[in-house]
Amino acid sequence: MPLSPSQTRELLEQLGHRPKKQLGQNFLIDGNIVRKSLELAQVTPGDHVVEIGPGLGTLTRALLDAGAIVHAVEFDPTLGAHVARLAADSPNLHLIKGDALDHPLGDLPPDTEYKIVANLPYAISTPWMAAVLESQLPSVMTLMLQKEAAQRYAAKAGTKQFGAISIFLHAAFDILPGHDVSGSCFYPKPDVGSTLLHLRRKTTPHRFHPESIQLIREVFQQRRKQISSLLRKAKTDAATRWLNSLTNIGIDPTARPEQIDAEKWIQLDKA
């Protein structure tokens, strides 16, 4: 069971640690959310699970109790030392004390089938996700996110939240409906809303070529301009191929990047 608010405060006092807002240190204190996370990810004994920012170890303990082999990454030195004590008691907990952007999958062995279950710090959510998408893809991701990040991940074409990360995720994962999570489920209570988001790898996920990833990011920096003018301006081989393929793929040359759905971007990548 997660620690209660008073137990969380007591443990933080014992550790001499004050939660750092800039690192998104809001600790889960609601057992239902922890159970829901494991249920969505369908965690079973022997599963390899990557956890980012284990903090006080609430989710970590639940994963270990479910029989998972946990590959955790903790940036904060004090919390890392606390989780290391848990690791000393469990052969199934592998901890890296460092930056998740440097170790997006912890110490996960290459070519290992795995899942991700994490309460993801907002500051690193998009660059970390970009790193995951360039690595071996997990079968499942169950992520606690700030609502704004969850909306970007799940956004469809034609919405203001739709962007490059939306395209890359929709190409590789089925993004299932998220669950809004009250601020009262955390200590300290965050100033913004949170969402528990569930993503399941597609049977045939699409991964964009590196030059396509860069080009999509570039055109979304001017998302309200016409795609044809943006591609002409880019002047790369990929941009030229895409410009010549727009009509054949069924993309209006006057369309804005934010109006083109993920499937059309995949077709451009294959052009």
C-alpha cells in the first residue's frame, strides 16, 4: 500500500528531503491509482518493467510484489539512496542513479521484451519519450503524466495539441483513453491536473526514419504555414520527395502540418 500523507511527510523528514517542484516530485499516496497502473499494464511475474523516477518507492514496491523485474532510474541523490536500500533487499530491483535522458530504459538488457510503468516527471516527459521511441519499443506503457503532456501524446490532427510527438506515438502505439487523476492522490498536491495514460504497441508499429523525424519537427515549428511552402523552404532530399508526393498521397499542398493526420505522415515517410 502507498504511504499515507502523514507517513510520506514522516519519511521525507527522516530522509531530510524537501520535495523539489522543478523535478516534479509529487508522490503517489492513493493505492487505487497504483493498482490501476499495474492492471492496465497487465504486470505478471517475470515481466521486465522500466520505472522512471521511483521516488519513495511506492510504485516500485507494488511492481516487485507483482513479481516484476524492475529497471529503475532515479535522478535525485537522496531518493536514489533510499531506493538503493530497497534494491539491496530485492534481487529483482536494478537501479541506476542518474538522468533518465541518459538512461531512458535504465539497465534493461538489449533485445529484452519489456513494459514501462512510471509516474513521469513533466520536465523530461517529451525528450524522454523521444528517446524511448528511438530505442526498442515496449509492449505497453502506463504513464502518470501532467494532463498537458498526456493531451499532446494522445492528440489527433486538427487540434492545437497535435504535434510531432503525437505523430510518432500514434504510428507505433494504440493510445487508449486516459483516466484523469485528482491532485489529492499526490503529496504534495500538484498545481496542475494529471492523467493516467495507457499505450499499447501496435502489431506492426511504424518507426520514422531519422531524417523524417527531423523534418517533421522542423515543419511543426511553423505549424500554421502551408506544408508545400515549408517543404520548399527545407531544401533537403526528404523534403523534395515529400513535396512531389503530396498530391499522390492525398494531402492538400495548402494544408497546415497540424491538419495532416498521422497515417499521412507515415505515407510520406515511406515515399
